[in-house]
Amino acid sequence: ELLDVPSNYEVLLMQGGAHGQFAAVALNLLGEKRKADYIDGGFWSQRACTEAGKFCEAKLVPGVRRNAETGDLEAIPPAEWQLSADAAFVHICANETITGMEFVEDPALTDTAARPLVADFTSTLLSRPVD
């Protein structure tokens, strides 16, 4: 109730935060597939991808770029992500606390029935609504 999480979602509150779940996500969601996509927003998504790489072909997909005019980091729209057609899941870290990059809009994947979006909202929890 406090988090206003719809009944068709699950929330895991685990000791160790998301870092403690990097291997578990890959091991539990790969199924028969051997590939996973990780949206590269910075340090934590890279760490998650490295850990998953012990168990599968984990691909870092660029999720941010430098603005040509300002030099600031900005999110790449999900429609421009170069996702693998055969990835078991897509992982994103919504708030990269080390680089300061935050995805302030939750990405919408058109094929979530085929592959779920797995999101690390450790640093986003209770800071804004998540859809």
C-alpha cells in the first residue's frame, strides 16, 4: 500500500540492495536463453552486466550520451536502444548514483511479453512514482 505497487508486480526488499541480486537476476531469469541486455547508464549497470557475464552473454546497450551542445549526459530514448532480439531480459538501473545520471521516466518496451524489463530502483525507492 505504501509503495502503491499494482497487484501484478512483485517487489523484493533484500539485504545488500541490488548489488546482492546481480547474479540472482541472471540466474533466475535467463531460462533457456543465454543472452541479456543491460542498459548502460553508468557504474551500477556496468557492475550488474559484469556479474551477469559470468553466467551468460551480457551486452551493455548504450543508454546515455553526451549532449553535443552542453556536454551534459542525457538519456537515450528507449526506442533508440539497440536491444538483442533474443535477450531473456532487459536490465536498467534507474538512478546511477555515482555518475549522477537518473532515468526520470520509466522506459516502455513494446515486447515485455517476450522479455521482461528488470529495473534496479534501489536509489529511486519512495522518491517518485514508478510505472
